[in-house]
Amino acid sequence: MRDIVTNENSLATVEAVVGLAKAMRIESVAEYVETHKIAVAVRSLGVDYAQGYAYGRPEPLDKLLKQLDVEESRRQRMLFLET
């Protein structure tokens, strides 16, 4: 993934793998999605899931779980306020 926006061979390889995964009805995951440009590229190729610094830095599990809990609480409050 690291050079799919600058290297046509890498882009062609990823396109082929994603096409094969789709034909086999297998979900695809892109790793090393380090920049916004790479994220846009993998999304346009039809990759199902992606991970990398473009989405967030690694964090300790306990910190992540606390953050997710806070975000879920906010989402629940917003849903309550909308109804």
C-alpha cells in the first residue's frame, strides 16, 4: 500500500488482488494506509477495510477501550436527543 499512489505496478497489483477477492466473495483489508491519499486510493479500489496511521496511531488497549466507551456514550446521547 505504501506506494500505490506513486507506483503503477503497485497499484496494478492491489487492483488485481482486490478484484480477485471480490470475485471470490472474500473481504479485503489494506494495511499500511499511512496517508490520506493512500486512504482515498484504497477506498476507490473497493477495499473493504483499511488500517494504518491515516486512521490512527497505535494505542494501549485500555486507552482505546475507554475512548470507545466515551464515543459510544456520546452517540447514544445524540440518538436520544434526536428522538
